[in-house]
Amino acid sequence: SNVSMDFDIRDGKTVVKSELTIVPNKTDRDDDGDLVLNGEADALTLLSIKLNSKELVEGTDYVLEGDTLSIPSEVIGDDSPSQLVTKVKIEPEKNTQLSGLYKSGAMYCTQCEAIGFRRITFYPDRPDNMAVFDKVRIEADKTSCPVLLGNGNKIDEGDVVE
């Protein structure tokens, strides 16, 4: 699968938008054929979830139970690629586990190995998931976060007009 992410870091509220291109595969599903995504319930607040631009409804199109978000195979459909977009709210300032996205002093940091990614967004967070991260965008207040640094090749930089 391919992944694009967008981080909007604000003091007290960070919104993470993840776009996953999903190709159904027996190894990415549980015994029922459902897509199971991992997340830590105490760290994430799900704001929205869309599959191929259609807003999904909790209880009908997906189940959020504990640290697991499951999408039934009937909702995902056949074996053609799908686009899954989730938005979650996290609070790095309150994250004291030093896992996922957290704030240490004046700096925001990430630690995603081995299972820290599930403190950032819902994701098939397993060592056998070899996704390609196409794009990661980071936005933050320039006064409180004058330097933004991420892995990979910088594509663009600039100021956001509010």
C-alpha cells in the first residue's frame, strides 16, 4: 500500500490526516476478511473516515472497539485498490510514553518503532506491512515551531496563508 500523511500541529490539538491506498490481501485481513487497523484508544480521537470519498458510518461501515478499527470486507469490496482517508486528533503535549508523536521540551518528536505509529493514526501497524510513504506534510505555527524536520526528500517549503 501507499501512504500520504498531513500533520497540522497546534498546541493542544494536532490533526493527522492519513491517505492509504489499500489493495485487499488475505495477509492484511483477519479471519473474516475484514480490514483491521491498529490504534491506541487513549491516544487517538477519530474525527472522520472515508473510503473512496464516501464518509463511513460507525456501526454500519466500521467498528471502533478498543485499540482496533475494523472495516468489514463487504464495505471494502472486491480486490481493486481503494483509497482510505482518516483524520484523527492527537495531543502530543500530553503523550508521556515517548512513543508516537510527543512533545519533549519545546520540540515535537516521533518514535514509531516498534508499535508507536498506532499512537499517531489508525494503521495496519505490523512489521510485515511494507508500505511506501509517498508524501508527509508537516504544518505548524512558525513562532512556536520555527524548524520542521522530517525524513525523506524535501519537496516544498513555505508559509501557510491563514
